Amino acid sequence: MTSDKNQARIDEAEAKIKKQWGKLTDDEVMEARGSRDKLIAKIQKKYAESREAIGDKIDEFTNS
């Protein structure tokens, strides 16, 4: 049951990330799954935002 709840939270966070940074493909998000730094790098490459700003937004998505 706990893993179902965790997966639901991950899916919700990924949906928010895709909405925020729409240029990311599903494959890119899947590639970065489990690696926050990899995800930040992919977002930074497409949007030229600061690592700190991206990280803060990701934290907001995963903690809400």
C-alpha cells in the first residue's frame, strides 16, 4: 500500500514538472527518474534557468 502512495506522489510530481516545463519529453523525464541532478540538468539545458530556481520548484512539487 505504501508503495502505491509513493508511486502516486511521484506521478503527481512528474505531471507538475511536465506542466511547468512543457518542452521536456516524457522520455527525458523518465530518463531522469531517480536523479534530481539529471532532471535539473535537462531542464536547465532547455530553459536556461538557474539550478537553484529549478531545484526550488521541484522541491515545491515533491513536497506538496
